[in-house]
Amino acid sequence: MSSVISEPSASILANPALCVLLEQWSDLLDPAQYYLAVETNAAGDCLSVLAQGPAATTPAHQVLNSNGLWQALPAESHALIKALLTPATDQTTQQCIQIACDQLGVQWLECRVHYFLHGQNEPRCLLLVRDVSQLHQAALLYQQEKQRVRDYDRFKFSMLELILKEQDTEHILAWIAGEIEALHPETFCAIVLTQDLGQRVQTVIAPSLPAPLLQTLQQLKLEAGNGSLATAIATRQRVMVENVMTHPYWQYHRTAAQASGVQGGWAEPILNAAGEVLGAFALYSRQVQLPTAAEQSLIGQAARLVSIVVDRHLSQQSMQTLAYLEPVSGLPNRKKMYEVLHALHHQSAAEQHGGLIYIDLDHFKWVNEAHGHNAGNTLLQQVAQRLQKAAQPHFIACMGGDEFLILLSGLSTQKDKAVQQVWALQRKLHKTLQRPFNVAGLKLPVTASMGLCSFSGTDMDETDYVKAADIALHKAKQSGRNHACLYEPGMQTEIATQARLEAELREAIVQQQLRVYYQVQVDHTGRPFGAEVLLRWQHPTQGLISPLQFIAVAESSGLIVEIGMWVLDRACAQIAVWQRAQKTRELSLSVNISARQFRQANFTAMVKACLQRHQINPNALRLELTESLLLENVDDAVRIMTELSQSGIQFSLDDFGTGYSSLQYLKKLPLYQLKIDRSFVNDIVTDSHDRTIVRTIIAMAQSMYLGVIAEGVETPEQLELLLNNGCRRYQGYLFGKPMPIDAFNDWLQQALV
């Protein structure tokens, strides 16, 4: 024990329990703090001084005086200690009392009194007094920290609950800032969100931050060394500045800090899961100080909580953006277009005009089939960029796939002028698509069909606008693609007729109403050498329908692929029959191949499978292709034709002379013959221009060692002119009309003698 003044009295030594108690108490003492141990009687007179610390101001011998004990104890404690010295029972009583004592510098005293009997039952007291201010302060701090943890847990729970209920991100962040300031009353809280990955300040949420510092944050350049917050964002590290008035980071912001009453500046970057900067969380202290360990933990946790809120906000924004964006082109989608149309319809004055241009890329599917979907997506993105640039300032959306819709607003109040403005933009769009697109090292030409419509505020609702433009687009496609058409009343009826025809054609395929007819092809001696396979539709109520009435519908609907393969199969089956007979074994059949069928990814495989299935000589099969089909992509056409030519199949170029007829592509193609179009044969007798064209085609074919055949030959005069100019093969009504196979076989038996 420190500073024992006198030996314990015999009464203390005689009581082992008191000796143990005294020893345990002395082990708790801090020599630098105030303490006192005395033995007293019931009246409070000091009988002996057992221990006294160096901090005591009253000497031990004076404590033993009649009044000395009370001089050694703070006056504020006298009444409470005297009350303790009067026992109610023979027991130990311990109590901690709080006093303010300037003379001892003591705030908290622990006073313990043990009652015992001495001699002839004389009441005695063992009074133990010590300064426990530090212990009490630590306990108080522990309780405060415990309460702060509870408050922070409540704050986190409330914040998560708010996130689930509240959609306004700024409102949530402002609430967070207010709650943090409530937890740390001597600070200002600021949450700064950035854009462009931490390059610029986007939003400042600081409900209590004084105006001078708030304005500084709103205009802050996010560079290292430019204040605590900017440095945290730039370096992605926590920044703790104890004194903003002396720290070099704050050299340009000290005036604002002083005007705001800020002395310390602490900041933590807000990062997302990928480590990208979203902003920073900052606390500004009113005192010159660094944050405690608990406060640093709070700052870090608060920054993470804010990142959850901001990430959620950005995810919602991204989801909302995605909900209104077509993913490939990056343009607004169909849903967004209808919303914009709806708003325009309800906001526009009755006399105000608008317009729509519905765009569909011609044969886009072929790009995907020939070059893959990655090339197709790249092409769509480039088309979208060109259209968007050309259509400014009008609204453009991707309606899905290769379809685009442009909404023109603010047009002339006069209908005719509004229509002219729509046409003017259409011509501009048409021109912007004329240049080939560079995709994966290829130059891809693109054409587009366009449907136009104009409307006023009272015409129709927004759905009807799009429907009208779509109907006009359908009409443009029927005109041969790469065309534009303006919607007019009555078109819908025509489209409905086409839709009905398509439905009936589908049924015709199922019910096997399609028929194959054959038209003979002869040489200059009149002897048949083959035939062309032609398609007819035996309608149950309308009778025989010409392909001129339904082929376009089959093309646009895609049914032509199924129909074309069926015709090819029937032709191969007929060749197999002919090759088993002596008279007909040398006959060939020509089959028209549609553009859509030719562009099928498995076209080559299907043709070869058909040959294998029927076990025919491939030289007897001639596939007829049009110029426009081949010009879509010459390189792909050459590849497909070469592969099939190597199998023995022959190719004929149909309708030659009606297209570009360019030697540049003609020399690349593995052709067997050219077919002179009937449009030149019709007037060959009376029209010198047609005669010149025919002579040129024949001469070209001969110079390239190609065969030549003329179709549509109906008169002897036409035949004579063709023969005189070197054409020795013909097809037309002069030799025979298209016939069903039974009638055609009967005709052949007489012709092949």
C-alpha cells in the first residue's frame, strides 16, 4: 500500500476480513490520484490513518485531530459520508457520489464504509475513499459509444427501409446527411456525386453546409490537392485534414472555410463495386481535430452506404434507359416512340401538322445470313448513326430489327407544305443511305423502302399514325423496294386484300392447291430440248390464278422459300422420270429461284440434297436467277453459283437487259446462258431500239461463250429476226403454252419423233 501513515490498529488486524478488504482496495489505487483510508468511530472521529495518497492536502497528523478528517475530505462530501457512518445494520455499504471540487481537482469519489464491532461491542468504521474520475469517465464514454452504436444501427436500418420505400435518390441522400449530422453535432455533412467517372461535379447534397463552402463545392475542380473532397475523388483515397487553415490542400478555400466556421475537413471517396468513382462523402468539423477511430469507421461505412444508394439509382436509371432503348442500334425503341407520339398528339394544336417516315432496310436478312449477325448488328448501328444525323432535329426510333421510324414535328400548318417537308426529309434520308457501308472490311450497299404519312392534331390517334406509315411502307415494298410511298386513303383496303391473299396462300400450301406447269423450250429446228417450270394456283373458287397475282405476296411473307423448294423438288422428280425414258433422257428443266430463296444460308445444301434424293444428272437442272438478285452481293452470288456449278448444275441469267447488265459482274459469274427478256422481244419487229438491244445481248453472249435463249416469242416474224441475229433457242406461245405435266408429256410424245 502506498503512503501508509500508521500501522493498522489492533482492531483492524484482529479482523481478517477487513485486512483482505484493505489489501484488495490498495491494489486498485493509482498513486497519482487522491485516496484516503481511515478508521473512525460512529461519531466520525478519526482513530487512525491507514493510507493517504500524495495528492492529499491535509497532513496525516492533522487528520487525526478531532476535526482533521473533514478537513481532508471535500466539503461537498461531508453530509453524504456522515450519513454513511451511521449504520443501519452491521454490513458493508458502498456508494459512488459525484462532486465538483476545485481544490482537489476531483470529479468522482468512491466512498466505501465497512462497519464492525471492537472490544465491548464498540461500533467502528473502516472508511475507504478514492478518486475514480478516470474510471467513471471511461464508463461514461463507453456508454456514450454504446449509445452511438445503437443510434448508428438505427440509422442504418432506417436508411435501408427508406431505400426500399423512397425512389428519390437526392431525398435519401439528404436524409442521410441530416442523420449523420445528428450523430455528430459538431460537424457539417456533404455528399458530392460526380459524372464522367469522377471528372465533374454533378450534384451536391449538403442540407446544413453554410453557403460559402457549399458554393465552393458546387464549382469545385476535382483535382488532387484542391481540398479534402476533390483530393479524395482524384486519388480514390481517404483524406483527413486536421486544420484547414494550415494545410496546403486548402490554400484556395480558406476564406470559404473561415466564413463557414469550418476547421477540419475529412473526406472518403464513394466507389462502386467495380472501383469506379461515384463521388465523395465529407465531414467538416467546427474544431481543429482529426476524427476518432469511431468517426473514421463511420465515415467509411457512410460512404459505402451512399454508394449502395447511388448504385441503386444508377441501376434504376440504366434499367429505365434500357426499357426505352433498342439494344443494337442504341436508339429509342417502339415503346418510347409511342410515348412521344402520345404526348405530341395531346399537346399539339388542331392545325399543327406532323409526319412519319417508316424505314425498312431492303433484304437486310441476307446480310445476317451471308456475313453473320455481328456484321448485321454493325451495319444497323452505322445506319442508325447516319439516319440520326440526317433526321436532326426530328425524333428517330428503332422499331425493332431493321425498321426505323422518324417523327417530324413542327411542320407547316398547311397540309400541302407539310407533305412537301416530309418528302424533302425522305429524299435526304435516301441520299444518306446511297454510300456503301464499311462492315468488317466489306463494302455493303444498302437500300431502303420508306412509308410516309402526314397528320394534324385532329386526324387520328398515335397508333393510327404508325399504322398509316406502315401501310405506305408495305406499298413501297410491293413497288419493288428502294421506293417510297405516301399514305393515301384506300391503301388500307388494298393491304387488307393482300393480307387475305397471304392467308389463302398459306392455306393453299397446306391443301396442296399449287400446281406445276411446263412451257417448252425449242432450238432453231423446232425440236424440244427442255422446258421451264412455271407455278400456278388452283384456287377452289377463283380457278387458276397466275403467279403475277400471288408471287409478290409469297416473297414479302417469306412463303416463297417453302414454295420454291417444293417447285425444285417437283422439277427434280420430273427430270428423274424423263431420264429413265429413251426419248426424254436428254431434256432439261429450268427453275426460277427467288432472291429470298437464294439467300437462305442452307440453299446450297438443300439443292444438293434434292439432287441426291432423286438421283438425277445435275446437267439437266438449270437454275434461273435475275440480275437484281445477283447484284445484291456479287461475291456471295459467285461463291454459291460456283459451288453448285461444280456439282454440274447450270445457271441462266433471267430477264437479261432489264437491269444493269454490267460486264464487270457478268464476267465473274459461272453462267451457262443469258435469257433475253420478253419486253425486248415483244416489239423487236417494230422497234429499232429493241432490235439493237437484242443484237447486242446476242453478240455479248457469243463473245463470252454463253448460250442465249429468247422468251416471249409469239410470232414467226419475231422468230425470223432472232434467228437472223444468231439466237437459236426460244420459248413462247409460238411453240407451246404452259401445260400440266400430263398434257405436256402427251405433247412431247408427238414432238419427239
